[in-house]
Amino acid sequence: MTVMRTFLFCVLAAGMLPAQNHMTITATQRYFNVVRSNLESSADVMPAEKYGYRLTPRQMTFAEWLNHATQRNYSDCAVLKGEPVSPLEKKAATLREKDEVSKAMKDSFAYCAETLKGMDDQKAISSPAMSNAFLHLVVHNNEIYGNVVGYYGRQGLCRHPRRRAKRPKGRNEDFHVIPHGEKAWTQSDRPGGLSHAGHPDGKRGRTPT
């Protein structure tokens, strides 16, 4: 968060054509749209019976991670839009089943996507509350996706991506979601085990914010 905040203000302070809104356009296209697609696909692919799964007893269930994204989307984008937080934010905490959890999250992303259409670089830094909400929307959803990837690894729903040229032997590569039922890489197949967010002992998982 600190690094991205510093980058945000340095870009604008340097006068890199703020009128063209490079920051908000890049953040939306490269980060928000991508993580939106990743989380929505994750919601679709995870079997309904696994929505209550936890990596460890102290971690949130898969459904709770998605609900957490839903709640923060409504909270952050209400700030960006300058309106009260939707009652759907509180309702999300009560959802448990796949259909309702998935729909709620997708609706919250649609709400934020519409909100971002009205954003520009100057508006994003017009107040501490505005810049915090804008940065949190982008960063937080990527943190959530980093956590749910570990759930896929333990459920055998991820496979190794295409090998990159000259990749050092034994070095970890990212997981990506595959349709349920296809052949997947397991923890024992993958050099180095799971990603940090999905470490089986829970000691390296991220803490929800």
C-alpha cells in the first residue's frame, strides 16, 4: 500500500500529463479489471460444497473471503461516488451459499466499475478519504485473490501455467484457476509447495483488512 501510494503521488507531482488520467486509467484497466475477472472466475469455478472450506481453522472460509471483497467494494466505492454505503454491504456478511455469495460479489464489482467511470486523477487525490478508497479498492482485492488462490491449491483446482523460457529450475510459478474436473497440479507436484497466501500451516497467509 505504501509503495503504491508513493508511486501515485510521485507520478502526479512530476506532472506526467494528469489531464490524460494515466493513473486512474492504468489502475482500472491493469489492476481492477484483471482482479475483478480473477475473483469472479474463482467464484464460478469453486464447487458449491467447498464454499465453507477453510485452509486452517483460524482462517476465513472461501465464502467469507468473497463476502469480504463485496463489503469493501461497497464501502470504498461509496466514498468514491460520494454517497452513503449501500445496505448490501452489511447483508453480504450473512451470505453462505455459492449462488448468493457469487452474485453479491459480482454486483459489487459492477457497482465499482460504474463508479470508476467517473474517476479521474485529480479526483482520486482530492482528499485523504478519496485517495485511500481508490487505492484500497485496487490493492485490497488483489490481496483477497492472493489468499483464495491457496484454497484452490488445496482443493486440486489449480495447475501449473505454461513454462516461461529459461525459468530457474525449482522456482515457484503462479497458479491459475482451471475448470473443475480437469487434471490439476497438486502440492506434491509443484516445486516449493503452495504460494505464500495458501501455505498449509497458515503462518504465511495474509491477514484480512
